[in-house]
Amino acid sequence: MRVRLLGALEVLDDDGAPVAVAGTRVRALLAALALRPGRLVPADRLVDALWEDDPPANASNALQTLVKRLRAALGRPGAVLWRDGGYVLDVEPAQVDSHVFTALTLPYATGALPDRMADGEVPGAELDDACAELDEALALWRGPALADLRTVSYLAAAAARLEERRLAAVEARAAAHLALGREVDLSAEAAAHPLRERLSALAMRALARSGRQAAALALYERVRRALADELGVDPGPELRAAHLDVLRGQQDPIAPSPPLKRIPGIPGTGVPGIRAGRAWAPPTTFVGREEEVTRLAALLRDSRLVTVVGPGGAGKTRLAVETALRAADLTGEGAWLAELAPLTDPADVVRAVLETLGADAEPRVGGDWRRDPQDPAERLVAALSGREPLLILDNCEHVIDAAAGLAELVLRRCPGVRVLATSREPLGVPGETLAPIPPLGLPPEGVTSVTPREAGEYPAVRLLVDRARAVSPGFALDEHTTPHVVTICRRLDGMPLAIELAAARIRALGPERLAARIDDRFRLLTGGSRTALPRHRTLSAVVEWSWDLLAPEERTLAERLAVFAGGATLDDAELVCGGDGLDVVAVLPSLVDKSLLETPGDGRFRMLETIRAYALRRLTDSGELDRYRRRHAAHFLRLAEDAEPRLRGAGQLEWMARLTAEQDNLNAALRWAVDSREAETALRLCGTLSWYWWLRGHRGQAAAWAGQVLELVPEGPPAGLVRAYAGCRFAVTVTRLGAIWTEPARVEEIRRELGDLIDEALREGQVHPMLPILRAVVTAMAGRREEAAAMLDAYTGSDDPWLAGSALMIRGGSLGSPSGSEQDVAEAVRRFRALGERWGLSEALLTLAALRARRGAPTTDLIGEIAGLTAGWVSADDMISTLTRLAALRLQAGDAEGAAADVTAARSHVAAGVSPYALVQVSMGEAKVARSGGDLDGAVAAYEKALAVLREHLTIPQLLASAYAEYGRTLLARGDLGGALARHHQALDALGGAPDPPVLSTVLAGLAMIALAGGDAVRSAALFGAADAAHQGWRADAEAAEALTAAREAAGPDFDAAYERGRTASPEDLGLPATGSSR
């Protein structure tokens, strides 16, 4: 099937026979679809085209009826397809004459020959080919396009566009013939289109070439009068040049290509002094917006008005221009950029667009001067009627109403025009599609260390490097510069203009000093391009431009919102910023519309850091900063105190997420309280958050904050704030326990201080359950195990289910009798499960699994539950701890593959911010997995890595001893008995004077295995006895249990006596160095 639009509408079947399509609307439907063959035409567009301002009551059904009639007329049910909200004419573009014509004439769409053909050096054969191509294209025309359907406005506009292209082809064909020295007759075309200057110029040259100079001069005079009478303008440069050549008798075959095509109805096109507004490619490279270009081009295909919205300096103009240049297929006439930023009067918007198109807004004196000047808006409509340009309205925000009115007018009355606007707020016009522009991509905040290669993959970093190299060619992204470049890009929110201003300072300051001074961004980031508008030359000017466009109440709210460090929910904003007659709910959306706030979709409102810094400066200048900082701190103190008890129940995840979302605000509130020496607020907030930080695994952060807060009250806890003070002391004490484990005097001092503090806090009221648990742990560390056990016995009967469950877990896992341990921990599991508290349940299940593994019982059911309890919300340290403990359990259960997967997952959580303890856990986990798979060299390397970290940092004695013992076992497996023995002696030394029984038993069992391997089965039996006397936890190790059996067989009747002697012997009696002997 072929469809012919270049003349009256015709349809031909595959054999070339006509196909009758009756009914004006059915024919109009076919024509509308044929204009976009094989491409979807939205149903609403078809309804608008076919019924214009008078659609039927049920337009959808009426359209379906027309489609059915068209399918029937074509005799092909599949000729018109329904897809995704519209219809598609299922024919190839090559079967529609208008598309064949458009494709053939694409190189000549301006009416001029391509530049390479106009330079006079192109072979004649190429010009012959051009003539043939244009002849073929023009031969497709049978008469005026869509001649029988021009009463349909939509199709009349399409016909006008096709006619414009036909005339351009006529002009290009004439230019080619003239270039070949051939005669061509353009008299009829020139007479029919007296205002088309290029056509008339070519006709004059053709007449002169044929010896008819007088006719050429007469034609010039007719055109000159028509231009003056109809448009009030003088002839343009090309027509004047042709006139001058005819007067001189010159026969230059081709005039230079025009700087701008004359647009019917728009005077002044190409007139000297008028700046044409064709969108042009800026001289700098385009970095990092490829996805946005693709998305914006797609929006423009589906919508005739798209507005790119975003804050100042986000790169809206560059994105719009780049998209227009790359999406040239969207329009038949290219893109025109109307720069509205310089305007101060909204009344000048239409005139600015007219000038962009190369026209004056007012007619010149000429013709009938008594006529009233045509309204500029009407002149614009007349100019754009029947045309298909893409009109870019750039920087609309300060003339938003006028820009919106113009866009609405163009959409309504110029159906071929598409509008792409850029603004800091939407135009608010019906049919508008918004395209918010995000900041350039940045390395995530949680990533504290990236390689130069990784950093270079982020658009913000690429932009800074690209612009920095422009001013400092030797600049490179390397190990030294990368962290500073990433810091700069993050602090500047990934905003392109701010990054470009920063890059200009790289040459003078270097990235390190620039990053260190970036907080003073408004003083630092000045000196942008001299050709830029003043508001784009400094960072301060960019923000001030947006600020000056705000209403007074909008400025007030923006200033107050700046006290929020991590964004705000609507409720938070209303509670902190409301008052003094300010309606936060009413004003907040307008700040979003004006790109002062972002809404990422999580129910929060965020302010870019650059805008926030400016707003804080304004709030400070107004004298209101302290007032709203205080309100902000009080609000988030209430949130923290409301959340704390809920962190130990079924709502744990919800409240954990709530506090995590507000982490920046909580930190900002605490920072203000400390800096302002507001001791009560600081103690209460830090003391309350300590429990949240502890659960999340942010113990280093908790200790750092608590240390600063405690410095505010060097004399001790103020009256009424002892519990808050105790919470801060908890945060400091927990992080120090590992370092002082082997210092009995210091442990005893902490035990006494902690006991006294808790007793005093209890007089104020109920304390957090972790305080008594910590008291019991420190008491046990001080060597008072019976006293600690008594405390735990008492706590198991507490009315607080979390305290009771924790006491049961610790008693069963560390301090209880072997016979009752599993029952205690199983009860702890039941209680935590009843509470719905996931962290406690995870720890209790891990403890229960370890106890089961010791006696060889299955643990698979427990392992499966543990894995998902804390994933996603605990710290990397805690996640590593859980995964490596799970890996150890899987190894004991024989699941080497699962253990390897857990250790690999643990390694993936390692980042620059994890603790040395976490690094050791990962390395030791890798060592165990390697050893279980027979890779002894790999295991040795992993243990060496773990011990290197342990030697460098103060560490927990049990961990160091375990590392030495496990390393020794690996050396034993390699046959290095001397190395194995030395490592086990180091393990004994590391345990100190009060060794941990389970770890000590493991070390002694390892020594027994070394003795057995050395051929001394009797000594092995004695050491196994010593191991059992310390703790029977070592028996969970299958390898050690096998060695015990082997020792019994090898020692024979001497085994039992040696075993019993070992149970009661001292280290000296066994020939071992005393624990902690080198300390």
C-alpha cells in the first residue's frame, strides 16, 4: 500500500490501483497517521486534529469508529494498530510520498546548496547528482499538498510545512542549475511568492544569465515594494547582493548561503544588527548529562511543551541546547534560543522572541503608515504559523507569567511549534511536562575512599577535571588529588556552575587547599567567564538571583529551613519554622516550585548545601539564627527521647529508620548544643542517642560525641541529669574496654565508678537496661565472676523483658554452668522473639548456635534465621562481625561453600571507615575458609595480615590470643611444629593474668595437638586435661576432638592419669609459660 499526500490524498494498493477512502474525517485520519508512518500518534492528538475545538461527547469512541471505517476502506484490518495510547499506520516511510520527498531534500532544507557545493570547486558530476535528486523529489508533487483536506487546521499546517520544504527544494535546484551554467526559469514561483527573498534573488540571477537584465531589475523593484508594503522592511543582504550583481553585469552563479532564512511574516530576518537566535554548540565539552539528554528528547517527542526545572547553576540551559542540537529530527526547522535572562520587563518577552527569530517587534515606516502597528503577539503567531521550529525559552523564572502566556499562546495557535523552556519554577501551563534536572552524579556519601579510576566515572568529577585541565593542563586525577576533588564536588552538591567556578581556582590554590577552604564558597568561587551574564560570574550572584525572585514569606521560610542539616519532613518544618504568622504548609510548595528545595520522593524537603549556606548567612544577618537553632535542637531532642524506648521492641526497624533519616539533623542539634555550651540539651541528646549509636554499631562516633559533651560538665553530673550523664559515660566506657582488659587496676577503677554512677542514676528513676548489663560485664572483667553471676541472676527476674533477656543470654553464653547454658540462651531467644527486637534476637541466636556447635548439634536452622535479622541497618563493623561468626558456624557444620560466601560478603563491607577489629575478623575468616579448603599458604597469608593489624593497634586479648592460636594450628598442619609451638606460647602470653576460659581452653587444646604431632602422647593427654579444666568449648572443634581420640589410643593406659594430672596442674607444672608472662 502507498499513500500520496503531495496533492490530493490518494491511496494505491500493491498493484498501483486506487483505493477509495470516503468521508472527510476518515481521509483526514489517514492523512494524520500517514504524516508519521510507522510511528505512534497519540489518540488525544488525533481527536484535537479531527474535531479541533468541538470534540464529541465521547471522543474516544468516536475515534475508534473512524479507525474501524478506515480499516474497512483499506481492506486491511492490521493497517491501523492500537499501541500505548495511540494509533500507528502500519506502512514503511518509503511508501508515503511526503516522507520520500523529505528524505531526498534533507541536505537542501535551507534552500541553499550544502557548503561544499557552493565553494565553486565541486565537480560537475556532484552538482548533476544534486539536480537529479531534486528533480526526483519535485516530481513527486501532483499539486498542492493535501489539497482536499486543508479545511482541517492540523493538516493545513502540515501542508504549509511541506510547501515550505518544496520551495526550499526549488531554490536549491535552481542554485545547482545556475552553478552548472544552465538556464532555469523561476518566474512563476517568484511571482507566486513575492516575499521569499532567496527565491527572488535566484530568479533575478537566472533572468540576468539569460540576457534579461531589465526583467531582473523589474523583479527586484516589485519585490522591494512588496516587502515595504507588506512587512515594512527593506530587502535583505542576499537580494541586495543579487541586485548589485545585475547592475554590474556580473553573473555569479550562486549567491552566498544566507545567514538566516527570511521568515514570512517576520520582518528584519537577516538584517544587519539583528542577532539571529539559532541554537549553537557552546565551545566547551558537554560532560555527564547523556541520560538526561535522552530522557529530555523523549519527553519532547511526546509533549509540545517541556520545562527543564532546577536551581541556578544546575546546567538547565546547556542541557536544553545540547538536547535541541542532538534531536534535530524533532522539527523540520531546527531550534531557536530566546535568552530571557537579560530582560527586566515582562512586556519584552514577546519582543525578545521575535528578535530571536531575527525580527523587529514593530514595523518600519513604509507602505500604509496610517495602519495601527500589529500586536507583537499576533505578529509572532503569524510568523510561526505553518512552521515547525523548536523554540527554547531560556531562564523564564523572573518573567514567569509572561513566559507562560507566550507558551500557552504558541501551543494553542501554532500547532507545529514545540517549546522547550528552562526555569527555576514550572510555567504552570496546561499540557506542560516537567523535566527536573538533578545534580551531576557523585560518589555516594557512604563511600569514604575511591580510586582515581572509580572517581573518574562520576560526572561531577569528570566535569571538574575537564575544566581544571583547561586552566591547568598538567592537572591529573591521581591518588593524591582524588579525595580532594571528590570533597569539592560533594560540598558543591554536584552543581555544574559551582564546579566550573571551583575548577577555575585549581590553578591558583590546588585541589587540597581548595577543598579545605570550600566552606567559604561565596568568597572563594568568583571570577567566572567574562562573557557570562553577571549572575553567572560568581556563586553568590547565582543564589542571589534566585533569592531576589522570592516573596517575603518565601525568604523567611527558606532562611528558617536552613537550620535543618539533612532536610525536613513537612511536620518537622512546620513545628520548627512556624510561628509569627508564617503558614509553612502554604509556603513550602512554592519553594519546591522555585527550585529552592528538592523533593527526592521520600517525603522530605532538602536544600542544596550552597543554597543552605546562603540562607544561613541571611538568617545570621537577621539575628534569628540562635532562636531557630534552639527550636531545631529542642525538636530533635524530643524525637530522640520518644524513639529510645521503642528501639527495644517490635517497632525497632521503624524507629531505627526514623532516627537514621534524621542523623544529620540530630548531629547538627548536638553540634549546636556543644558549641553553645547548652549542657542540659547536650547531655540529654547525647545520652539518649548513645543507645541508638550502640545498636547501629556506631560506637566510635558515640564515644567522640560523648567525650565532647562530658567536657561541658567536668565537675560531674548535674542534678536531674545523672541518667543522661550515665548514657554518655556508657558510650565512652564501651569503646575502652578492649584496650584495658589486661589492666586489672584500671578495670577495677571503672567497675567502682560505673557502680556508683548507676546507683546514683537509679535514684532519679529507671535507667537504660544496658547500664546494668555493662555493670555485670565489667564486674566479670575485674575477676569478680561470682558477683557478676549474681547480678545476672537478679536481672533475669527483672520486669524489663529486654534486660531479662540480655542477662539470660550473657549468663548462658559466658558465665553460666555448661549444663544450664543452652537453656538460658534458648529462653533469651524466646523473650527477644516475643519483644520483636531483632538485634537482641540475632545475638541470642548466634550465642545459641555456638553452644550447640560445641556439642556437635545441628545449627542450620539457626544460621538461616540469623542472616537476615540485622542486614541493611547495622554498621559495617557489626555486619562483618555477624557474617564472620556465621561463617565459623557453617564451617563447623561442614558447609564450606556457605562459609566462603559469608566471608566474601564480609569483605565487601570493608571500607576506609571500618575498625581494625573488623579488618581482623575478615582476615581471620578468610584464613579459616582457606585452611578448610586445604589452601594452607593462603591461610598463613591471611593470618599474617590479621596479626599485622593486631600488632599495630591496641586490641582485645582474646582476639589476639585466638589469632595466634589459629595461626599456630595452620603451621601445625604444614608440619612446622616449632612455629606452631611459638605461636601458641604467644597466645598464652596475650591472654594476660586473667585469661578468658573458652579462649584459654582452645590454646591448650592446640598445644596438646602439637605434643601429639611431636610423638609425646602422654604430654598431649595432660594438656587436653588442662583444656577441659579451663572450659569444654574446644570440643566443638572436630579436628581437636579427633586429636583427643588419637592421643587416648597412643597413650594407652597412661592416658587417664596424665589427663587428670593436667586438669589440676599449673602452667609451670606443664612446662608452659604463665599467661601474661611477658607483661
